[in-house]
Amino acid sequence: MQSIFITGASGCVGHYVLERLARSTDPTDPSQPAYHLYVLVRDPRKLRWPIPATAAITILEGDLLQIDDHADLLSQMQGVIHLAAAWGDAAMAEAINVRQTLRLFQRLDPSVCQKILYFSTASLLNPYNQPLAIAGRSGTAYIQSKYEMLMRRSEVALVDRMITLYPTLLFGGSALHPYSHITAGLKDVIRWLDLLRFLQLSASFHFIHAEDIANMVAYLLEQPIAQSDLVLGNPPLTLNQSIEQVCAFFKKRIYFRIPLPIDWLTSIAWLLRVELSEWDRYCIQHRHFVYQTVDANSFGLSSRFQSLHQILDAYL
């Protein structure tokens, strides 16, 4: 049985990962769990998934700011899955996403720990999966801190055993899993469908479901894969294709489409007196968020969420 330390389990992806790994069994003795999961959470009450009594899970109440309290335990871990992150305040984002993340990794014993799965964000990357300097210069506090951590990961003694995962647009959620922001807002977007179906805008994106991410995490833990950078996403969709597919799902016809020039977006922002940052302007000008991605199929895994139709069927 391997000892695995997990952060961020109270989030959407974290719930799916915790549930998936808790179901894993020892290949030599299927009656025994494959992992003893040590789960660091600030508030255990946020864990919606009912943990089975038979699961080898130890809940550790706390956060990354007190990571040194778990130094002895971390030195015994054979693997780490680091999902926790701070999003808003710049000082907290730097503290959690950079300083304490490095501290966490520095507490691991190179003679014991075999693998680190570290979650970042695809927003840091260009279409060739290379870091974007502008992300570190003018991105949001979250993006800037994640960029800094990417630039500093060579400081980690176990960097050669670190797999950095960059999720794209995230779907996920159920009665037993917190909903991702995109999934939670899906119904609000659909309310605008009668207008959106007649507009045309050049943009592209990938999406991935948290269930698929959890299955890929389990696969990566089990396979002898060394340092890697993997962008997680299904094949890209254009915004126009996605609107067409949503309209087909709801059986709404598209009679015509009006091209929406990109200049309109900046003009609307000016009319509404919205000040656009350098990062905002970059994202408007570079609207095709397309990367070199892997998905469940890349690892020979099955998936229930490969198409937008399957997402809509599950949540609407």
C-alpha cells in the first residue's frame, strides 16, 4: 500500500480524485486498497463524498500555511497530488501557490517519494505548450503566481519525478461533488442561446471533465512515467461549433449568423467604462486557446464526457 498526500480534495477535481483513488485496489491483493490517502483540508465538512469505512483515508485538518506541521509525515510519502491553490488576493496567491508549494515539495524525502502530480493551469501556455511571459507579467494574481511557480520548479529536488498537469476548461459536479464554475454557470449561458445562435465569433477552446482527470491521475500514479508536462483537454472546439452543437441539442434552428468583429468587444468595454488590462487585451486578441493536449483516450481510458452533447445530457 502506497502512502499518498493530497491537497485540495475539497474542490471539484479533488473530490473526483479522492473518490477514484479510494476505489483503487492492490493489484496483488484486490481485497486491500492500493493507497493510504492522507488528505489535507481546511474544513473537512466540505467533503461531500461519503468516505467508506473500509477506505484507507486519513483526514488532516489544516492548510498549506501550516505545512511544516506535517513535515514528519511528508517525509514518509511515496507520492503527492497537489491540487490546492489560492485564487484572489495577490499576497495569498503568492504565499500558497509559490512559497508554501515549494515548502511542501521540499519536505519530501527523495529516497522515499517516487512521484509528484502538480496541478497548474493551461492559461500559462502558448499553443506549443510553452510558458507565456505575459502571463507572468500581467495575468491575474492566480495566473502570475502559477507562472512564478512554473519558473521556480527547478528548485524542487524531485523535479525529475514531477508531472505538471494543466487542465483546460473544467466541467464537473454532482450531488456528491462540488460543481465547477463553468458547470454551475451553464444554465445561465443557455438562457442567452436565442441570441447567441445568431452571432458568430472566432474563438476556440478545449474542455475536460473532472471525472476524466481523476482517471488520468490514477493512471499516471500507476505507470512509470517520469517528468512530464501534460495539458488536459479533449480535442478543440470553436465557439461557433459549440453554439451549433448546443442548438442541435435543444433543437433550435440557426437561420443566419452575424459576424461579431473583435473590435466590438474592446468598444463595448470602452462604452461601459471597463478598463482592460494588458492580460485582458491579450486574451481578446488571442482567442484561440488551443494547446497540444491529452485526454482519457490518450491513455486508453474510457470516458463518459468526450463531447459537448454528453456534457449537456448530463447537466441540462
